[in-house]
Amino acid sequence: MNSSIYVTGLLMGLSLIVAIGAQNAFVLRQGLRNEHVFAVCLACALSDTLLIVLGVTSFQQVATLLPWLDPAMRYGGAAFLIWYGAKNLYSALRSSGALAAGEASSSSFRQTVATCLALTWLNPHVYLDTVVLLGTISTRFPSGELSFTTGAVTASFLFFFSLGYGATWLRPIFSNPLSWRILETLIAFTMWMIASKLLTGM
């Protein structure tokens, strides 16, 4: 294991993953609700692991074999994000004055994990970050791919579990119903902004 290449993979992984996006917003929301947090963090981290490994080992081959994959993911992902954003905005608008972060209507384990996986696998930006960018950067280390991949995977696990469980410290703020409604609204507009970028090809 090459420690310098490992650190490079770790830092590159963190730099790409910390930007606010559909996946991160969902993890934060689940952390604030204290609902299926471990499963959500694990699902995100394992999904990233698969995508990082795919990018490092075989991205170019996959893109050549499946030219239809990019537009399919773009439009399918945009449609899902538009729907999910509307769902969050509806939740914000219908919230009663007594609603607090921990009192929001709960989702089943299966529904929560399914939504988490959809936000991950139907979002082409996730592929851009993990498969394309990390896959491309890894080519700089032909003899250190394992170290780079391990570093990037470590970054994913570190970030998602820190975000999910770190949200605990923010719960006092979101015990205020107005704060929770603002968060739901911000998540909705974040989803719509990402969907817009997907549809316009930005």
C-alpha cells in the first residue's frame, strides 16, 4: 500500500463528495430525523465503493459498450429528482406548527433504502464524480490503483457516516418547526437545480 497515493485518493474523494447534492441532502435529512441512519450511510458508502471500483477498472469499456447509458441516466435521473423535490416541498408546505425534526412522519426501512439507492444510482452527477473523475485521476497511478481506490473508498465511508450521525448536533436547531420547513424547501430546490442541470446538459 502506497501511503501517499492513498492520501491522494482520500483527499480527491472528499473534495468531490462534500459538495451539496441530492444524496448528501437525503443523508442529512435522515440524520436529523434519526431514521434508518446506519442503513442509509452504509447504502451510500457501498454504492460509492462499487462506482469507484468501476471507474478505476473499466469505465472506458462500459462507456463504449453502452452509448445510450448517459442520456438514459440523465433524463431518468432528472425526472426522479423533480418528483422528489416536489415531495419535499409539499412536506414543507403542509407542515403544522407542531412539527419537529424527530416528529416527521416516518418512512419504512424498505422505502427509505429504496429512495436512497434511487438518489444515488439515478443521479448522473454521482457517476461523473466517482466513475469518470476518480477513474480518470486513477490513471495517473498505474501501479498504485489499489492504494488510490482504497483512499477514495475510505473518504466515502468517512463522509457519509460523519454526515449522518453528525446531524445529531444540529437537532436542537431543527426542533424549531420553521427550521425544518426551511430545510425541506432547500432540499426541494437543490433537487430541482440538479435536475435542471441534467436536462440542460450543464
